[in-house]
Amino acid sequence: MSLIDKTYFHSEINIAQVQSIPVQAAIASMITKYETDYLKKVLGYAVWKLFNAAIAETSGRWYDLKVGAEYKNAYGHTKKWDGFINTEKLSPIANYCYYWYMRENVTFSGGAGEMEGKGENSTVVSPGPKMARARNEAVDQAKILHDFLLNKKDGDGELVYPEFTTEEIDSDIVEKVNIMNI
């Protein structure tokens, strides 16, 4: 079961024609593929397994990871991890999925090779800047997530996620991209 759905693709990461059945199928397929990829990379495989096993919980530490919670960072300042799902429908998973959806749909395969669509009464422009912003927002949220996982404590002052370490995460998940490839 996916955490996000088509309703998370709005505002800056809007996907055109989201009401059409083929686009909905493409989005669902993309979420199935890239949501798990993102979660494994950002949490590390061991923590992802624990989270995935407890994903249906409606309270507790895994629920807080899923929907967000306040915590005190290393400097004692109160911060908030907004969660993977929330009422605002803003999720780093959606940003990550959007990046890959756009990357895979900039061109399409045709009999003569890779093709680019040409709309009537429109000009094709690079999706690069929007893709980079979406990916970089996912990176920013991953950094907040890691701060949450490393610093969230219970009422007794014990770490809530002691099994999490940044050594197990995929380093590319916290590296920003730019349209110049530099």
C-alpha cells in the first residue's frame, strides 16, 4: 500500500491531465516504483523494514515517522518533521516521484528513436528547473527527517529511533541537483 496518491501532485509538482485514466495509471505505477526506492534510500534498509512492517499503526514512533511530530534538535530548539503524509498533501516522496516521473516522460520511444512531443499552439521548454526544485525539496526534507530520527527523544530522554544511523542511507538522497550538472 502506498503512502501517497495522485492528490500529492499539485502546485509546483502538478502533473497534467491527472484526471485521465492513463495518467492516473502512470502515476500509480511511478509511486509504486519510486516510493519504496525513496524510503529505502532515506531511511536505510534496516529502518525501512521496521517502518514498513509497522506502517498501519495508528500511534507510536512509526506513526510519528509517517505523519510527523515535533522534536528538539541537537541545540534544544523545537522543530517539526511534517511526515510522509499530511493534510497539506506535501511529501518528500511526492517530490522524489515527480522528479523521476518527469525524467522518464521528457521523451518517448518511437520507431525512429527517442522523440519529444510537440504541442499545438505551444512551445516545448525544458522541465529541468522544475525537476531540480522538486528533487532539491526532497533533499531538504530528507535532511529534516534525518535530524528528526537522530534527535527525537521520548519522555525519559531516550532516543526514539536508536536503530537509525546516517551510515546506512544512500548518500545521493541528500545531494542536491542542478540543471547545469555541476
